[in-house]
Amino acid sequence: MGESAQFVAATQEEIRLDIGSVFRGAIRIALECLLEEQVKEMVGARRYERLGNRRDHLNGTYLRRLLTSMGELEVTVPRTRQSGSPVEVLGRYKRRTEDVDRLLTTAYVQGVSTRDMTKLSEALMGEGVSRSTVSRVTKVLEEKVEALRREPIDKPIPYLYLDATFLDARWARSVENVSALVAYGVDATGHRRLLGVSIGTEESEESWSELLGQLCERGLSGVELVIADEHRGLANAARRHLPEAKRQRCIVHLERNVLTKVPHRLRARVAKQLRSIFDAPSAAEAKRRLGEFASGLGRQVPEALRCLEQGFAAATQFYAFPKEHWVRIRSTNGLERLHGEVKRRIRSVGAFPDRQSALRLVTAVALETTQVWGDRRYLDMSLLKNTSVKEAVA
């Protein structure tokens, strides 16, 4: 009696590979059918047909490789003597489908470096892509940069936030530290809106003036308060382009500056009193608490006290606006998440090959991070309309 045949179940990996092969075959057949129909239209007759109204003749075929989300395909492409091959189906010179390009762009924005993109594409599609390919694909982000730079600002922006972060990019054959300048605002409906991103050689008056000039050309209007760090170049640029707007110094940055002039053993006590000053229910009470600090603990840290007193007036401009807005208009903390995302992405990139590639990525990350802003109202701006703006502490 012969040996009975034994059934061996296929592994999950074998099943996955078989299914993938079936799908790739189906995609290849569908594409080749589309190519045949397109060539028929170009020639005016089917293969081997003898018609008097024929416009062209077939001229053989060639193999073309195409990377899809299911893996790499080899497609047989027919061509004609006069008109060539039907490029509309696959696209002229294209070696990847659009969904693959979208995948590469999304992965790049999410933090996958060009070096790691080969491993990712091999794992997902069985075929690696080079770093130069990723760089070419991600140039589609140029469209987003241009769209943001040209988008009209059609609503008044009562609150304008300005802040910068720093990154490394190649410039004149060497890696330099450059600044990414970001501007966003709260419009008259109470929604936050990303307004502009630019890359400057440094955080200077010239760089900020260029960004603010672009915003004004696009229709920036109605700015009542500029919230920013204490930077002389930024302040000068804001005075030049927005002379009527008040300027709120970010209290978080001021507190950090003050604490750098305090010994470690006193920092917790000083930080608590700083919070108490800026949490005061009125400008007059904040000034009174500043006086108490100056006559008490401030005597032990005269450098810190001097720094606080010099920045106090600029940091208390928020008291002239509705109380319900104070927490959100007295600092640039709203940009912290955006800067955090940019920094996370920079860690995987290292140094950008040029400033334009840095601008593409920072803009893409900014747009992705801020796309949820339109879903809910950030501030009730009717309170601003109903409140007469008072003079802040002199």
C-alpha cells in the first residue's frame, strides 16, 4: 500500500506573497488592456486589421518598469511608427504611480529621513527608492509653499503671533544655522490661521521685515496686538509695518530670562512669585505684586529684578484686552507644538541640503499641524468688539 499524501498548510507569508502576485498580475493585465485600447485609437485599427482609414502602424513593444503600492510591475507597452507609445496611461517618463509618490511625501513629512525611505519602500512595496528619488518627489511640496505665500488674508487679524525656531541648512557649501520664521493669527471669527513661513539667514530685522511685508501685501489688516519674544529686530520690523498695533512680550520667555539670573537654590521661589505677578487680576495688582517682589526676594537677585522691571511694561499689555483672552494672548505657547514637530523632523534630517528644502519641509509640517485649527473657535472675538481697549501699565 502506497504512502498516503500529507497535506501541508501554506504559511501566512506564502499566502501573502501569492495574493500579492495575483493582484500585481491583475494590475498589469488591466494596464496592458488600457494601453492596447489607446494604441488602437492612435492607429485607427486593431492589430492585424486591414482598413483603408488606418492612421498609423504598430512598431513593436517594449518593457517598462512601474513601481506601484503593490510592488514593481513589468508592463508591455506597445508603440507606433509615427506617434510613439500611449503616454497618457502611465505618464511620460514616470516610474512610479501617484499613490507611491504621495506615500513617499507623507512619510517624509512625518519624519522618515531620505536614508530610511529605502527600507520603508522595500518593506511596503518590495522595491527600494533612492535618496535622490525622494528629493525629487518631495519637490511637490513647492506647491504648498507657493499656495501659502500667495493666499490672500481676507479677514482682519486682531491677534498676530510671531516666533522663530532654528535649524541647520547648507549655504554656500557649508552648514549654517538659519532661522525659520513663523506667523499665525486669530482672525475676526476667533479661529487660528497659519499666515506665513519663511527661512531667514538669521533672526534679524531684515528677515522679519521681509515676512511682515509679504503679509501686508497679501492683505494683513486689523492687527491690534503682536505677541512675540523680545527681539530688537522683530520689534523694529513690527513698528515699521504695524505702527498702530500694541506689542505683547511673551511672558514665558521673560520668565525664563529672569530665572537665568537667579541661583539654582532660589529659582523655585522666584518662579512662584513671577507666576503670581502675571496671574494678577488687574494691571494695577500686577504692578503692586512687582513692588512686593522688589522690596523682598528681589533684593537678593538684583540682576533678575532689573531684567523683570525692564520687561514688565511690554509683558503686561494683555491687560488692555478681554480677561477671557489673557491666557492665550500673553505668550507664544500656541506655537510650541508646531516648533516641537519641526524639531522632531529636523532630528532625522540632520542638515538640510539647502534653504529651499528646509522651507518646503517646515511649511508642510506647519500646514499639517495647523489643519485642525479650523475645526473649533479659539477665542470669542465678540468680547474684543464689546471691550474698549484700555491703556496697559506704563
